[in-house]
Amino acid sequence: MDEIIALAVELGRKINAHERCVAFTSAARDVASDRDAQQILRDYQEHADRLAQLQERQQPIEPKDKQRMAELEGRIAGHSKLKTLMRTQADYLELMNRVQSAIDGGPQS
């Protein structure tokens, strides 16, 4: 068991040192220190939660709600730090999916 734990620790170190992980961590730090980016994310999450509640209650989503969501999505897409975060997050998730696939014994293309 100790050998498996040692291998897992080494894998964790290698993942943390990988360029995709480093880029994602850096982008997340940049967003965390940007008040504008944080406000955009809060506004988006609050509105997404509101729409989810409407759906749960089987209430209609009004055109103004759809427009607000489109506006918020546009603000996210137009913010350079958030755009970088989304790109680096996708790259990091691809890496982690490939690692998990390899652990599971599946294809590692």
C-alpha cells in the first residue's frame, strides 16, 4: 500500500507541475484578485440559480431573463481574465480526464 501512496504523491506532484495545471492555477489567481471578474461571476451565478429555481418550479423563463443571461454570458466572454480562466480550465480538465482514463486502464490518446 505504501508504494501505491508514494506513486499517488508523485503523480500529484507531476500534475501540479504540468503546464496546464500551472496555467489554470495562475488564471484562477488572476480572476480571484480581479473585483470586476468576481462581480461578473457572482451576477452570473445568482442569475443562473434564479433560472434553475424557475425551472424546478416549472415556471416560465421570461424573455428578459433570457436576455439577462445572454448579457452576462457576453460579459464573461468579453473579460480577458475570465476568458483565459475558461480556456485553461478546459485544458486542465482534459488533462485530468486523460489521467483518469489511464488510471482506469482505458485509451490514453
